[in-house]
Amino acid sequence: MNTQEELYPKVNCLALTVRKEHRLMVINKVTRKTFSISWKSILYAFLLTVVNIFV
């Protein structure tokens, strides 16, 4: 008969920490990229509007 430790091995705390840090890093990169694309899109829309006024 299997003991509970054999059925459910101990969770590696370091692995959980690394996974958490990786997720935070991915979220940070996505947030920065989204902000970068957003402000560039707003800038280009403004510039196109200004150009269309004078054309």
C-alpha cells in the first residue's frame, strides 16, 4: 500500500518561486509592449490627422 508521501511528493519551493518570477516577468514585458504600441498608435493617428488637415 502506498503512503501519502509516495502519492503526493513534496512540492519544490524553488520551482514554484522560479515559476512565479517567470510569470511576473512575462506580465511585465506584455504590459510594456502594450504601452509602447498604444502610445505609438496614438501618435501616428494624431500625425495622420494633422497631415489630412493640410492636404
